[in-house]
Amino acid sequence: MKKGFFAAAILLCLLLCSCAPGTTGPGESVTAASSPLQAEADDSGSQVELPAASETAERLDHTAFFNEVKDYILTTLTDYSSKVKNYIVAPLGDKLIAEVTADDIKLALLPASQKSVSVYRSVNMLYKSIFNSALESNYITSSPCNRISARGGKPQKDRASLSDEQVEKLLAAIKGLPPYVFVMIGLYAGLRREEILGLKWDCVFLDGNTPYLSVRRAWHTEHNRPVVTTELKTKAAKRDIPLPTQLAKCLKEAQAISTSEYVVSSSDGKPLSYTQFKRVWQYIVTRSIKERTYIRYVNGQKITHTVSPVLGEKAAHSKNVVYSLDFQVTPHQLRHTYITNLIYASVDPKTVQYLAGHENSKVTMDIYAKVKYNKPEQLLAVVNSAFSPQSTSA
């Protein structure tokens, strides 16, 4: 067989075969949202498209690499395909795989090194997987990735959890609005975004003495189309979470008026598309004092408009919108707040790990250490006790 194929062809073929549009989990289906939610500010949304392998690229025997990635869930494969397109195909897609040198890869990795540590590690792993597969298939005699460092990328700043005061302000600002139920579940059950958007009422149990919800489905999008599947992020993500009083009450009220099988849904009862979710979250953004810029076209002319909100004032475009949030919120921050509050309440690490759905205890313990052991005023008594004369003389 000729070796005339693009450097990324192996992985692209894999991704396209393993993560073809329309693929779903057992008993689930792809659902397209037909009616976008109305938002208070413009937001075009975005989508990730799976790149197509070049027609001139030869299809290879990729069994070895397929065995490495076949167990990844669809969201992970979609993410990988995007990284392949941007960080591998873009810089090296016109090269024969046997021609690629270590210097070529180092140069190609420079854009990824300006991103987060997790992005850099993923791209690094993809390069090594491609060339390891080519090596096992005897298309190359040695891998140019052998001496490529796995270290790189910009460390992410630790994101603080919301304080009790911030939670109170946030909930007051969005009470009765589309993101309210989503935010309540994030704050008081700690679900991931994909778990909340995939949650159906058949997994919410409110009538017993112990109300709880079961995490059994996850949401993601393909070409902006919502896909709900029973494939969760990890085995540990499958869990039953008891509901605190305020969340149980919120869900009972939401269920009473719901016409959808989904707890959080579009106006037509279907799961949200990616664009729709961004529009829902925009209700929170428009109530913050974060400066933002909007682009509109008037008579074919591009007009840029910058808004600098002032705390307490009403928005010019809507008197129902008050700039009441002097902090920024992300969906993941809701989950982080839930985990932090469990730790502050002295819940043991293994229970926190279960409720958070962390497969790796290291993730839980890292958060636990940052939250529990970074306040000297709270640790002073413990340290004094450890080094008191009675303790040291024992």
C-alpha cells in the first residue's frame, strides 16, 4: 500500500466512523429543536462541525488506534475532532506522515501552548496516538513524538465558588425566568451541564419521604442539534442524589406546569440546542455589570455597540432588566459551589466524590484541599494542638 496520506487521516477516519452524526445511545434519539428561545440580547451561538477526511487520503488499517478510543463517549470524540481540525490538520494536513519531523510538531503545537493545560494535553495525546498507530501499522519506523514534552499550556485560574450572598442575588435576579430551574439544580444537586439538560422527569422522585433524582442521561449537541444519550461521562456519573428542601420545592413547582418530559426544555418541549442554551444563559449575562459589545447590521452597515452597565440601573433595551449582579457566573461554577458547600458542611471526601460523580478521587481531594485547608485562621487551632508541649512530649 502506498504511504500517500495526510498526517491526520487515521484519526479523522476514526472520528467520522465512531462519531457519525445521528449516532445515539440505547433507546435515545437525536432531536432537533425547531423553535429558538427568545432572548434579551443578541447571541448567534456556535457549533462544532466534524471535519471530513480528504478524499485523497488513503483509508488505513486503524484497528490498534480504534481500540484506544472506541470507549470514549460522543462528546469526547466531537471535541477531539475539533482539535484535530484546528491543531493538526491546519498546520500539517498537507504533509505525508513519513515526512513529519519533531520540529514540525513542536511548531504545530505552539498555538495549543497558548491555550489551557487541558487543551494542550489533549492535542499532545492526539499527535502521539496518530503516530503510534502509524508506527504499529509499519507506515513509519519511528515516531517523531517520542521527545515531545507533555507539559504545556496556560494553567487555569482557580474559579471561586459563589458565596451565600451571591447565590441569593443570582436566584433573586432570575426568579421566574428560563434559567432558574437549571441554576437551582446546579447549585443544590451539583449536576454537570450535560446532566441537567439531559434530565427527564422520569428520573426525578419527589413523592417519597426522601426526594431524589437519578443521573442516567447526558446531553450534547452535534451541529447545534441536541442529542440525549444514556452514555454518561464516566461510570461514577451514574448516581442518585438526595434533594434539599429548596430544590425539591422548586422541582415540584416546575413539574406542575411542565408539558415536557425534560426538566429543562425549549418552548416546544424538546431538549435545548446549544444556541438555545446560550440564549437561556443570556438572561443571567444581561443582568450583570460586565461590559459587552454587540454587533448589528443596519442597511448593510456593520455597527458596533458597547454597553457598560451600572449596578442597580435598568437596561435601556428593557425596563424589566435590572443590572443586579456585580459578579460573573458560569454553569460549571454552580457545580463547584455545590461541592464546596458539601465540604464546608464537613461531609466526608468519599461521600463528596459520590455525589459529585467524580471517578477519580484525586479530583475530589484536590478541591477538598483547596477549600478545607487554605484558611490559616481556621487551621491555627489544629496546628497549635499538634505542636503543643503535651503533643510533642508523647
